[in-house]
Amino acid sequence: MPEETKNIYQRMMAAQEEVSYIKKSRAKGVAFAIVNHDDVTAKLRPVLMKNGIHVGVSLVHYEVQEAGEDKYGKPVFMFVGTYDVVFTNVDNPEEKIVQRHAGIGLGSDDKGSGKACSYATKYGYLKALGLETGEDPDKDAPPEVNKKGTSADKRRPLAEKIREQIEGNIEYFITKDTPTWSAWLEAHTKKKLKELTVEQLEAALQYVVSEIEDQNKGGK
């Protein structure tokens, strides 16, 4: 079938046939492997271009919340955004597939909004194309399920990952005022650990990972 006669669904299917898996990578200083935005974009961009699919991202809604302070005493803000990731047939722009995703980003400057957008865009790509990402069934197993069939504690694995990251990079986080990982987390979020929601722990984990990456790139 000539490329220009394919509809958006046929083009997306062709892209799915070319890419079915994106391997997780482990950034320097980070204790677990992740699939980051740049890896996904580098893998998919040439495939989408080849199949005549344009991708655009637009911000639908956002809010900014105070989320504590960093180790330098600067205020840290949580940017929570909702984004539309739009896949368009370049030969018939009326044909579109829209993926709506939320993104959360923490930062003491304008990085929070960029992180939120990257997070939502990454999952828009992955879900639209039904891609596997090399999940480790042992390390990333779902939390235990109680008798009612609901998650016993979705927060525990997130808190554990934060602990691993901070204790593995104590020079970036541990001070006399925050001598333990939980003390750092509570000082950073201005909440007790048991009060933090799953979303707040996810945002804190993103912030910790991004701080480690920035430090290892010779940031602050």
C-alpha cells in the first residue's frame, strides 16, 4: 500500500512492527534501571518520521505546589501538568490519535515543568505504541495484595527506592540537619513519611534521581 494512502492507525501499526521493546538504562549513581525520555525519543523518532507520523505535545492543565526546600535552602516546587500527546498523519492532518497523560516534576527552578512534560511525553509514546520496557519482575513486582484485593502499601517500594538512592549518594543529601534518608525526605517535603501520598513519593523519587544526574554531570 502506498505510504500516502495509509491512515493514522495503519501508520502506527507499522511503527509498532518496527519497535516492540525499549531497554531500560541505568544512569550513573542511580541504583535501578529506568527508561528515560531521551532513550524513548531516540528510539522512536526515526521510526515515526519514516512512517509519516508527526508528534506534538500540548499542555492542557497545570498547577504548582510548594514541596519543601533543597539542601541549599532554596524552595522546591512540584509542577503537576496534564498533557495531550498527539500523533498526526502528515499526509492527512485531520487524522490524529491523542494520548492524555499526567506528569509530575520537582525543582527549585523552571526544571520542574520540563520534567513533568518529559514524563508525560514518554508515557504517551510508550502507551500509544504498546511498547515493552524491560520491566524486571523481581525488582519491580507489585506490592502485596491484602484479602480485599487492594494494594497493601503502594508507598513502600517507592520509599525504599528513595532510601537506596540517598544512602548510595550521601554526599549529595546527608548533612548534620538531615542525618538520615527519612530525615532528608521529611525536611524536603515538610511532611512525615507516613503522611506522604504515592504521587508525592513518586515526585520525590524523580527529584532525587534528577539531582544525582545533575551532580554527576557537574551541575551545582
